[in-house]
Amino acid sequence: MPSKDVLAESPPTPAAAPAQPAAKLGSYYGTYQGKAAYARETSAGSWQVKVHDPTNRLAGHDGWLMLGTGWPTLPDACAATGVH
């Protein structure tokens, strides 16, 4: 029996879902013991705080030192770290 060439049909693809806009995350510049401080929301409801202290041996190559992370709000992060 001769073979027939059969084109395999791919299943129809669903319409692409509209892209969701990225959530607006907050940030705040302040001071910590006379040095520049930066608080930012890394994801909705999770804040981290860094201070720029290039003379501190624990600071990263860019001079920023992490003070902490995981606070639910900016006021909580500032109160816990002393950022003004």
C-alpha cells in the first residue's frame, strides 16, 4: 500500500494574554548617621535599606552596605534602621 504524506497540523495557539503592567515599587533616599541611605521596595510589601559607606570594609564594591531587608512598609524599615 502506498504511503501518503500527511501534514501534521499544529494545534491552534491561544491568543496571547495582554501584558500586565509592572507594579510600581517605591523608593526613598534619606540619611543614616550622616551618610546617604536608600530604601527600596524589592517586591510589593518587602522593603530593604542600604547605606553608602565606602570606608566600611563590609560594604560592597560599590560602597553600599545592606542594613536590612524584609520590612512590610517604608515606615517600618526606617524605624528599624534609623533612616531619616
